Amino acid sequence: MVGYFDKKKKHVKRNFKKYGNDKNVNVKTGRFNYSKSNTKNYPNRIGLEANPNVLHTSKDVPTDASDERLDNESLKYFTRVFERVKSGFDNEDEKKLFVENVSKQTEGKEVPLSRSKLGSFCMEMLLNLGCSEEVLTRFMEAFGSDLRLVCTHHFASHVVQSLVIAGVQHLQKFHHESEESESTVNNEPTAEEDKRGIIINWIVKFSKFCLNNMDEFIKDVYACHILRTLLQAVAGYQVPENIITSYKHGKKKKFFKHTLKGIALNSSLLDCSVPQTFLDILTLFAEKVTKQEDLQEWIQCTKASPVLQTLLLVLEKRHMEMCQKLVKAIIKHSFHSIDNEGLPAVITSETGSHVTEILLMVASEKYQKRLWKKYLKGHLVTLTRHFLGNFVAQKLLEFVKNKEQFEEMFDEIIEDLEHMLTCQHTGIIISLAKGCQEHGTRQTQLIVALMNIFHCTGTEENQNYLVPSILHLIKRETYQSEETTEGKPSFSLEINLHGSVLLQKLLKFQKPIKVVNSLLTLKPEKLVSIACDAKGSHVIDEFFKSANVGEKRKARLVQYLKLHLVKLACDKYGSRILDSAWSSICVKTKTVIAQELSVKDSILRNNTFGQYILGNFKLYLFKSNQEEWRENQGTETRKHKFLSCVLEDDGTTAPKKKKFKSEDKAGSEPT
């Protein structure tokens, strides 16, 4: 080994002598002394000169011949642009002027700038900050000259996504302005209508180009993101971010949000109406996918799978009939292959399971029954134990539309509840509770099963441990062992997120008496620790909100917390609970809270959260005139109950979307 390092040292010395004088090399170590060298191009680690013509970039950003390198002047300019945007703007006029000035500097350079790293980032910011229609149409015209290059380029493709979203947002903005000025009738098209026509025509042209090249784009690491954005744009609906963003794209988005914190960007696509031509394009995409022979390959592809998920979700909002045709095609192409455990292979694969989850969310009752009876019935326990299949089982239980089918699934897996807890597949239990609540069935059986697996059966004392056992997702004996010799519960146990969510679901049951009684037996100190916890506070919040928890029990909980109300009011999460409970308790219980807090109003006045409680509860009025305060609170309670009844009556009726005047009525409404 020593001989090896001696040879290595001689080799390094010999190479360094070629690029510098002997005085620049340390004879003992054989290392090059950069501080003494007059050479500009220092030799690298293996003794070779660094090539100034090689672009050195990070491994995360690939380089190719289509990359553009900014000259020094442009590099300095766009660096200043980026820093200026980071610093924020004092008002909208300043931002508008800044965007106009930067837009002028990009004229004629749209594509080259978008193909450079810094230029691409600045172009995205320019489009997201709300550029004018002239700039938008100029970008569209420039990008239209070589759509394939910009769609598959690792920098320019991000600008294309922002361009599509900005185009739809400008159409919506124009639509709102035209509605406000619809009293003025003019048969001749205005300049704004001409710009609107240009934007619509470009998006339609671009959509057809992507449709014709879908076989290539859906498997391209950059173009597949454009397809996802385009499908949302032509549908006028934004799907959840965890569907449309990949890991690396998510990292960029987080950086974008952190860097530009406090600056309002127009990068999101809202749920809005779109022209009928866009919906026709969406139908063409769905028809192409439905007729695709290698659809199973797309489902198993990491790049194509999110595109299919996006398509399913936007079709559910805009074209339910076409959505069900696509569901049928996916079932036909991907569910025939069975793995060794007797489950469809698509469910137990990493990419296929994601598509299956979305499939179960959007499928009609007819196709849900078909999937259950033909492929999943009798295999549900195996599915819940699978490390990927259990997520599919959660969606199956959560979105099932038929009550009888849910009861069949419940009866099949209820005996395996303890194994789910052991495997930490607690999401299955939450989905079961949600299904029991929505269908109004099997609620008592679930509570009894939970009491059995947490060993909270038998005596009343054992039953009182139900809430803390579920909250921490530990068995009764384990929780009891954490108690101190004085009998006070240990607060060092961390509240489990799934345990908190499960308790919230149980409190919504028709008869949550076991859960309520267990919660009311907790010591006040334990209740305060739950109320002041980020995850546990939602349990206390749901206790007060639940219509199935009696007014007397809510008043009893307030009495238990009476000596700790000031601490709750001065806590971030505790104050939120008090504010939420205020609208769901009677005036008598409100008076108890107001009396306790008004005595120590000086403490509340010096606390950020306490100041909010002080004003919202009108404690100043309570101290000066209690009769007027009671009348005021009684009026507010009646108003709140009236509004709640109105919202419950109208909850099934969705608000109608605004429609384009020039489009057909049926085409602009979601199906």
C-alpha cells in the first residue's frame, strides 16, 4: 500500500511540472500550490488543464447541444431581474412597470432565453407575474416555430407550461371583463377579442400538435409534464398537486415558493369555464387513450402514469361519460394479469397502484361493483396487508358508492383489524370509519372491534382508556405502564396523526357515547396537553362541532377546562379550539368562559392569540354590560344556526359556472 502511494505521488509531481514551475509544487506532498501560480487555468485533480470551453453544471441539470449560454451582459441583467423579483414590489403599478421593462428585453430572444437555465427561470417568473396579452401572443408566436424542441427541452419545457396556464388565465380575465361591459353592444370585433382569438387558436393548435405526438411525449421526461398541464388547461380545472408534480418538479416548486415568498404569482389554474373548442380537444385526448393498444404499458410507465391520472380527474369534472369509457378501457387492458397472491398485478405495482387509486375515485357504481366482484372479493385481506395494495384498499373503502358493497367489504376485513394495526396500515381503519360514517352502517361494530384490539373491554375503567389508546395508537396496558406512581398520565407520549384522525371520524358517528365518555374521564391536564397539540387539538375541536355530542357534555368539558381557559386562549392551537367551540355552544356555557377570561383580560391583552379571543368574544362588552352581551350572543347563535340550516339544505347544489357568451350553453358547464 505504501509503494502505491509513492508511485501516485511521483505521477502527480510529473504531471504538475508540465503546467507550472517547480516552485508551485510542494515537493513533500506533491500538491500544486494555486496561490503561487500565475496560470489562469489551474490544473485539475488528475494533472490536466481545465478546458474553458466545457460548460460545468450540476448532475441534476443535463446539458446538450440545444442549450443556450447567456453572454456576460445578459447574465448580469437577468441576475438583477431575479434579485429584484426576490425583493418584492411595493405596489401593483411598480410590478406592472417592471414586467413591461423586462418584456421589452426579451423581444426576439424568447426561445434562446428559454433554453438557458437562468433565462428559463426568469421567463417563468415573467409569465407568472402577469404579462400583457401582447407579450403572451409574442411568446406563442416565437414558440410555435419549433414546438418539438421547446416541448422536449429540459429548460424551455417549463416555460411552455407557464405559457399555457397564462393563456387560459388571460381568457378567463377577458371573459370577466366582457361580462361587466355586456351592456355595450358592438357587432365589430374589438382588439381584445382579436387577442383572445389568437390565444384560443394557439392553444388549440398546440393541443393538436401534442395529441399527434402523444405516443412520444407521454414517455418523455419533460414533455409529459406539458401534457399534464395542457389537459388541465383545456378542462379549466386544476387537479391536486400530488398528482401533477413529480419529486424533482416538486423540489423546484418549493424553491420557487421559498425564494419568492410574499409575492403573488398567477401560476395556479383555477376551476373555471373554458370555450367549447377546448372541451372538444379534451374529448379527442380521451378517445386516443381509450383506443390505445399499449395502454397497459402506459399505466406501468412512471412518466405516462401521472398523465393518465390527470386525464381521469379532469374528465370526471368535465365529461363523465368519456371518463367512464376510459375507466372501462383501463379495467379491460390492465386487470386481466394476476400475480402470485391472486391480485391484479396492476394493483401491486408502484405506478399501477396510483392509477388504480384514481380509477376507484372516479369510477361509477357500475364499474366499482365489477371490480369488486370480479377481481377483489375474497382477496381484500391480502390487499390490506400488501405494502402498496393497502393504499388501493383505502380508496376502495373510502369512495365506494353502494352501501351493500361497503358492508360486504367491512365484514370481510373486520376480523383482521389488529393485524392492520401491527403492520401500521392504520389508513385502512380510518377509511373504514369514514365509510361507516357516510353510509350510516356498521358503526357500533367498528367501535366494539377497536375496543377489542386496544384491550379496552370489560370494566368501565378499562373502557375509559379507549380515547388515549386510540390517540397514541397503543394498547391499554402500554398506556397504563406510562403512568407515574402518583397516577398522573405521562404527557411525553407523542400523539399519533392517524389516531387523531380516527377519533375525529368516530366523534361523527350517530352514537359516539363510548368515545365521549372516555374523553370526559381524562384529567384536565391531559385534556389541555391534547388541546395545545397540533394534531390532538382537532379531536377537541371535533368534539364541540359534532352534532351527535350533547350540549350537556360540551358544557361538562368546558367546566373541566375552566381553570385552564387562559392557557388555552394564549396558545396557538388552544385559541383556535375556543374560537371554533364558541359558535357551537349555548349562551350559558359562553358565559362560563367569558367570566373566567374577563378576570384575566390583562394576560390576554399581552398575548397575540389572546388579543384575538378578547375581541372575538367581546369581553370588553361583557365587563361593562352583561345583559347586552347575552342578547348579542343569543342573536349571533340564532344567526349561526339559521346559516347552518341553509348551507345543509343547499349543500347538494353546486354553484353554476360562468359561461362564455359565444359558446354553447351545454358545452361550458361541467357534466
